[in-house]
Amino acid sequence: MQKIDLRDMPREEWLELRRKYIGGSDIAAIIGLNRYRSPIDVWMDKTGRKEDKPANEAMRQGLDLEDYVAKRFEEESGKKVQRTNFMHVSDDHPYFAANIDRMVVGEDALLECKTTSMYSSGRWKDNKTPDEYYCQVQWYLGVTGREKAYLACIIFNREFLIREIERDDDVISALFKAGTEFWEDYIIKDQIPPPDGSKASGEALREVYSDSDPEGIIELYGFKDRLKRYQYLLEMQKDLEIETERIKQEIQKEMGEAEAGFLGDTRISWKSVAGRSTIDTKRLAADEPDIYEKYMKVGSPYRRFTIDFADTETKGGE
């Protein structure tokens, strides 16, 4: 296994280096198990199409609290850990890499440190491990050859959790197969991956194809059934929205002025909330046009997607 020394490496150089490999935080997105990233998002990153953005507050806190999580793990488990300042690269798959938070002293094991909000606590209930983290540590075990991983997580203002995860060679084999296919089919060939319907894919496509060509017109061969299906689903969505709203209204009618209602262990709340303060922009523009113009914020340009359906019978499509 190759090790790349990360000590004293400038951030710009590090960001460029990580583009050359599939890492543990990439693999869950590649197989569709990351809530915030998609295969297209990973492809954009690895092919240099995605701008490096500054770490947001959650990322910054997670990074800053890594030491604290590692110390809490030592306190809770009685084990010792040590930092590794290297990127580990697989010998058999030279574009697979692992950036390990800590190694566990005296064990063939590694430690991954996480932080999350109380709103995500449900994903850890009943000794569960979130899918993307499970994939990440199995990837690290596959790349490093280690036999076990510990996942330590602080749920802010609630609890500190430790998960012990044994190496699963079947899972690792499946992840490595998916990573190999992704790299060979999309990175090497520079072909955009197929969309997966996620919000992240939509955002990535809008970023890749941010500008439209006014003279660009194409014939969408082979999309007849998909377009019919799309129209059918839109109409079904409308019907479902009406039905859910009707049920909600029936419950509200039954509750009347009551603020809460119960059906077994299910609690329904319908309570008064103070109105939100807003600015009357039309009146401001009319009464104080200079001030309105000074503070008016123009949104970023975007591409609007619309379909003018032909007047045909709607069916589910094939």
C-alpha cells in the first residue's frame, strides 16, 4: 500500500491531489446512498468541473471537533489512538484512496470521527449506522487492509456514540466493483453519469449546463415513452396533492379550535403561530424608489425547464 505524506501540504495541492482518487466520502454518493451528493457531483469534482468552495460551518465544526471526538473515544473505550498524516492508496486499485482520521494502537483497526445534529439522531437509533458512514469505513478497511473500524460520533447536546464495525469482504468487493466501473466508465472516458433523480443530481446538471445556446435545438429521439410517463406522473402528483390536502382539511375540521389531537401514539398539532414580518416591496418601491434600488438584490441567472405537452392522451408509458 502506497502512502502519500500530507504533512505541510498546502490546501490547494491537497484539493488537487484528492481529485485523482475515489475516497471514502465519494463511494456512498457513487452508489446512491449519500443524501447530499450524487454520482454526477462526484464526476464533476474528479474531472475538475466543480469549483472548490470554502468549508461551511458544519464542515468547519466537524473538522475542529475531530480531536475532541478522538479524545472522547479514548475516554469511553479505554483505547489509545494516533493520528495518521498520510493518504493511503490501494496497490491493486491505484485510484482508490483512504484518508483515515485515526489508527487504534495495538489493534488492526481504525477510527472514524463524526459530528451531527440532534435532528439526525434517528438515523443512529437501535444501534444503527448511517449508510454513507458504513460505506465509508468499509472502503477504508478495503484500501488499508485493516480488519475492524470504530465509528465515534457526537450528537450535539444529546449523546456520544461508538459503533464497532467488522470488515465485510462482500461489501468491500461490491464497493470496489462500483468504484472501478465508475472510474473507468465516467472518469477515464469523461462521460457524465446517468441522473438518479436526486436533488443533488439536479443541482449538478444545472451547474454543468448552466448556459443555454439560443440556437441550440435538438430532436429528442427515444424519449417518447419517458415523456408520456413524465406527464402521467405530473398529473398523478396533482391528484395526490389534492387528496392529501383533503385529508388534512378533514382533520382540521374535526379538531376545530383544539390545538392538539391524538390517534393512539400519533400526535397532531394545529396551533396558532405569530405572523412572520416581511417588507412590502411594492410599497417600498413606490414610496422610496432610491432606497429600493440601492438594496435590491438580483438573483443569479438560471435555466427554466418547461414542457409544452402535445394534445395527446396521457398514459403511464411503457
